[in-house]
Amino acid sequence: MKPKTSRVRWRGCLFVFLGLAAILVLGGIYLNLFFDYAGPTQVTVDDPGEAPAESGFTLSDEQAQVMAELGPPQSFTILFYREPGEGSPEDIRFEVWRYYAAGRELTFVNGETSSDALLDVSSETLESTQYLPDQFGAYMGLEDLIARIGLAAYVRGASEPELVAGGELYFADRLAFAMLHGRLVAVEALALEAEG
């Protein structure tokens, strides 16, 4: 008897592939933006150093206002890195929230609005991610992350050097994230086209 190909398994593989492609492409773009943003110094995404791990995150007043107005983002990207400054390095939380139905993309740096731009792609047929930005704390450990978001299954692989040198990428349902030395440094929560 020939086994039937599972449509769910095929879609799962497609989601993993799309997640990998999205985080590599978007990660490369955002890291390039970071290098421009940082000016003559480079962002140290690849080394959290002695930065303390956060088990979660409290939204800023600006972010809470956006959530009250638009609801949770349909997809989002978060990167954690340290930027050299006077004295000790400054911890940066860089977030991009996307609202496809509203055609808006908001960027936050440490909870403060950096930009509010129109999205090139506007769609009301996308199914939002089930994750929330405040579930992810800077440099949190894998076990803490799994418990916090209730992650049941994931796939692990080596990270591309352009994204996080020496790190590991993890892929789950509508989620991709990067860990370095067991600490969270990047998150990509994805929205998917709803089945119709």
C-alpha cells in the first residue's frame, strides 16, 4: 500500500523553508540598516557579552498605544544587540511591527517609535502570527523562550554568518529565531496567507 502524501506535512515544510528564507533575507537587510544606523562603529549583534537576560518585555507607552489602536502586529521582527557607547555598551531592542490590513509598518528602537511607514504590500487575507512582541526578552535562554510561548516543536540549524556568526537558527510554526551561545538575539514572527 502506497502511503499518501500529507498536505499538512508539505505545508509544514513550505512554512519552514519560507521562514528560513524570510529571516535570512530580512536579517541581512536589517543588519545592513543597523550598520548604517550605527555610523562608524559596528553593531555587535554577534556578542551579547555580559548583558542580562530578560524573561519577557514590558511594552512602552507608545507601543501600548499602538496595540490599543491597531491590535497585535500581524507579523514582527525583533533584534537584540549592543551598541558601543560612552562607558558601557548600550543594549538595543530593534522592532519592526507589520499591519498588512492597515498597510503600515512601525519601527521601534528601545520602545520609542523610529518610523511609521506605509507597507508596499497591503493584504486583508493574511493570518496573523499567534505570538506577541512582549513574549520575547533580550538574550533569554531557549528553555525560558519555549516555556514562555508554549512552543511544542521546532527545527534547529546553523545560522548564516551574515545573520549571526556562530549562532543557531530555530524554526517553528510561523516563527524563526536565532540564538547565540544559548541566548536569543533575533526573532521573526510570520503572517501567512489564509486558506480560502
